[in-house]
Amino acid sequence: MRVSVFDTYVTRTDGRLMHFDILVRDDEMDLEKVYGFGEKFLAEKGQTGQVITTKECRFCHIEEASPEIGRSINERGFHIIEMENCL
């Protein structure tokens, strides 16, 4: 499965910068939906109320997903790769 990768940086409630990638199917380019996936992830991490816009989240590239990531996207619609300060 080919996926679109959105590079995302959000300031956490404690002021630290949280960095993660949002991965979706390569044909999913509805930015509001992508931002919603990011906000869902933030809520799961106890970071509700953080806003995701084009300032925080940008399309980066398309790549081939691993089978595990493909399964995650098929189940949830998205997959998150935690990079920095994701609790």
C-alpha cells in the first residue's frame, strides 16, 4: 500500500514540541480529515485542545507502507509514527 506522509509538529500543553507523522492512503488528500486523525492521536495522548492546521501539519512525501502500517491504516484509517516528545 502506498501512503501519504504528513510531517506534524504541535506544541504540547507543557510547551514542549511534539513531532509525529500522520500516514494515510495515498489517495486520501482531504486535509480536514488528516488533521482530524492528528487531533484524535493528540486526544489519545492527553493533548486535547491542540489545533492542527497547515502551519503544524504538511504533506511530506509518498512511500510504500510496511504490512503492519497497512493493517493499521485499514483498521483506523490512519497510522501515526511517533518521532519526538509523544509522551
